[in-house]
Amino acid sequence: MPGISFIHKPGGGLLSRQSASLSALDSLLHESWIGRRILISTDQHFLGYTDHPQYPVTSFQDDEYFICLEGRIYDLAPSAVPSSLLALAPDLFDNSGRAPEKLSRWLLNTDGDFVIFVLHRESGEVRIINDALARLPLYWREGAGTLLVSRELRFITRFQGEFSCDRMALAQYLLLGFPLGKRTLLEHTYRLPPASLIRSGDKYSGASIVSFLDFNYQTEFDPRRGLSEAAEGMTPLFVEACRKLADPLEPNILTLSGGLDSRSVAAALNGNGIDFSAVTFLDHHRTAAADVDIARQLSRVLDFPWKLYPVEKATGAEVLKLLRMKNGMNFLGMSFSIPYFKAIREDWGERITYFTGEGGGLSIPDTRPFRKVADLDALTRFLWETNHIVPLETAATLTGLKSSAVFEEIRAHLAAYPESDMAAKYVHFIAQQRNLKWTSEGEDRNRFYFWTVSPFNTVRFFDFVRHCPARLKARHRLYRQFLLRLSSPAAAVNNANWGLPLSSRKYLFYLYARDLYYILPAGWKKLVRGWLKHTHETIAPYPADSPAAQCFQRQLDGCREIGEALSLAGIARHRQGLSKFGFDHLFTLTSLIEDLSGKPSSIEEYRDRGMI
């Protein structure tokens, strides 16, 4: 993704490696419209960034500090940003006990998607802070007296000249779709947690990470808060968020599905009088056919322009582009989005603000477990059983690990959460991992093409909803009141996932029946699906003669490093039993390993053929 890349070597020596720094930055120029800039190049510091015309990176300085802001702070007018951040800078360098409270308060009261870099001119020390929800993924690695920080993992591996995979992270990726906590797919390379500060000092002290916020999903402002009070509190926060995120001069484009989240954004934009257009894609499997009909209906009800984009299988060239943009953190099954985004740019230009409904479905509904979980062991079992892409045993076998080790790692991750209640710990996982890790990596893919925003993941709205009692969220009661306040006509249009509108009381019968279905034994569930002629059919795996399957076999045959990071015996044992979704994740890992190893990517052989 566009953004900053930084190297700090307090002991000096970066000028002798300047060609490596520039080469690493040049490896991030994935599209013709991506440019690069160098802001600092000394023997101790290198700071550069990649961007495009709508991507916000700005820098400014005074006699004491040099500051680079990537992203946007929506509470500040552009003209107020320099003075505000220069005033904040001393707090970032304050090592006393007062700083955490001040910075926590500032982050919780600052809506923005940002990374702030600050260099203290005299000492050469550096501070880097991100927003409260880590909306812009940032990766770091420290070793041999050198700190590397970048918005792209590829910068770090290119500068290092080597890589090794984190097997536990690979197992978690196959199991859940993302590595947990600070892990990335690469060993000793980490993702910065939300609301965190990187401190990089002199050649003796090295770097340290301080996190200021540890959201607790067991606490509530007031357990007596009523449904109407909660809905009345969150609605103006959401409407105001949409107003702040919208560009008053350039096109605002909303990606619209048939669910509740994107229509909420449409209703709020419409209610604000903000000019916007909506777009919907129809994939070649036609899994989103129901969304198309609902999106079309919403555009008529709320009277906004709407366009449908049919997309075909992603070609090898598009698959390879996503691989190198996201370095595996967005799985290759999403490659169809590349031609979709290019088509949007062609129609509306390069200065788009792209709205999504990401985060709504994982924050406003009740995400507590649908069955009682008594302890950490039960919670860990529930988590992987209900969220897995491939089963736990398969994920472990594919990575050459013991399933007990993978299980214990997840258990330890859950144990570290601040909540004591098991249900609240699970809500924490959904909000802080599945939402803020899974969705933010997808949104960052979008940012290669246009600035991407979601009002659900603005910190004031997010924090308000976090504190609403779970009983209000149960069976979408809070969401119903929220959407009715935004737009009763929008609420009266069917939810594509249910075939019923949220404004109708009939949806409650559907949700009660769904709750009963969840607790049925597996055999009974199968009978029910057959009786109902379940419409959400699983997409068929790739045939053995398909380009994707052929390419996968070429990788296994030709890349030794794949066998060092994954279990070839495990792959041989399980590959035929993988769903398409599971294969796409495994193929993402093998493709990444092959590409980072320096060998020509096998995907190149399929550049002009539909693959995924």
C-alpha cells in the first residue's frame, strides 16, 4: 500500500547502503500512477514514501521537529494540522508517567486514519504513532542495530535481502485468515498494534513499542442504558462521521451490497446532502446476484446514481499484482477486485474517496458466542470451530506443527485480553482481530487506487458502540433502531442475507430460527440445509487441470523454500480436501514464498489467463 518507509540506524552506515534503500522503495511501485518521494536521507535516517494524487502524505517542520503525516485527521482542517501536530510532538518524546494518559485521551478524541512520524532534530530520536484503531497497517522489524518500519512488508524484506516465515503465523493464517496479535507471515517482523508509539533512540537503547489503549469489551458506560437512548446517541455520531469523511469537491463513491452496512452509509450520506455515487460488483461465480437486485432497489429508493460492474476471473497478472501489493496479508481470492478498482478509476478519475461499510456487521450486532463457553479451553475450541477456513488439524499439518501447539497459541492470545468473561473475550477477538486486522488489510488494498474510508471505524462511533450493552445488540435490535433513524425507506428494503427487511418484525422469526440452527448437532444441520435447499452453495474447488491448480503444482516442484516453510507431506495429504477458500489461502502462502525467494514467479506463466 502507499505510505511511508523508514530506516533508523543510530550507529550510522545508511549512506553506504543508499542503493539498497532506494531499491527497496522502488519495489513498491506496483502501478503506473504510484510515485515515490525521499524526505530524509542521512547516515542515520532514511524516510521515503510512495503515493498517488489522492493519497495524503504531508510534511512540515520547525526548529525542533520534522513531522510527516500519512493519512488524514478528520477533526482538523488541513491548515490546522502543522500547528496541532507540532504542539503534540513534545508529548511523544515525554518519557514521564504523564504522557500515556495524555496520548490516550488525544487518540480517543481524534477521528482519523493516520501514521505520524516525528524526528527530533537535535537528538536524532524518532517517534512514530498510529491512530486508535490502526487503520493504516504498519510493519516493523529491528535487528543488527537497525529499525525498519514500513507500510509494506516488501520494503523490509527487500532491504534485508532475506526472509524467513513464521510457521505459527502461517498456521493461524490458514486457520483464521490472518495472524493473531502482532504477528505477520514473516519471522521477526511485526504489525504495530492500535494506538501504539514506536520509540527509536540512540545506538545503545534500540527501539521500543508502547501501546496506550487496551479496549475492554466487558465494560459499559451504563448497563441501564435503553435501546432508544443508545440509538439516539450513535446515529448523530455516524452521520457526522460520514460528513467529515466525504470530500466536498471530488467524487465520493460507495461500494454498495445488499446488506445493512453499506446501505447505512448510503442513508447517512443521503441525509447529509452529500453528492455520491454507488457501485456494485457481480463476480463470475454470481455469488453476489442477490446483492445486485437489492443495491439497484436502494439506489431507486434513496435516489442516487448506481452502476454495476461485472467482473471475470482474475488473470495471472492481476493475481500477481495483489500478491506483491499485499504480500499475502490479503488473500489471492480477492484478486478480482483489481480490475474492479481499475474500472472505477477509469469512470470517476483518480481523486476518489471510496466509502465502504466495513466494520458495521462486526460491531453493532451482538457478536457473543451463540453457546455458553465456560473457560478458555472451551472458548478456544469455539473460536476455531466457528471461524476456521481449514480445520485446526489441517492447518497444523500443512505447516508441520502440532495441533496442540496451534491451539495453545490461540488460548494464550485470548488469555492476554483484559476481560475476565469468556463471552466478552470473544467479542474482543471479533472487534480487535477479525474486524481491525482482517478488514483493514483489505481496505489497504483499495488504497492503491483511491483513499478508502469507513464511518463504522471512526474512533468516536466505534467507542460509543463498544460501550452499548450486548443485550441491546441482540437479534439486531440496536441496528434496527439505528437504521430506522437514518432512513426508514432504506430499512424497508430487504436484507439480501435474510430475504427480509430489517424494518419488519418478521426478521425476528428468521433470527430465532437461525439461533436454533446454530446449536443443532452437525448431522441435524445437514438435514436442515437439504430440506431448505440451502442457497449459499459452496463454490467448487479448482479442477486439477485449472490454471490455479497447475500453477500451484509448479510452485511445489520448483521452489525449495516452500518445503522449508510448509509441510509438503501435509500438502499432499490434504490438498484434495480443501475448499476453494482454503486452497486460495494456501496458494497465497506458496505464491508469497516463491516470490520472496527471488525466483521468477510461476504465476507469470499465466499472466493472460483467468486464474481465480
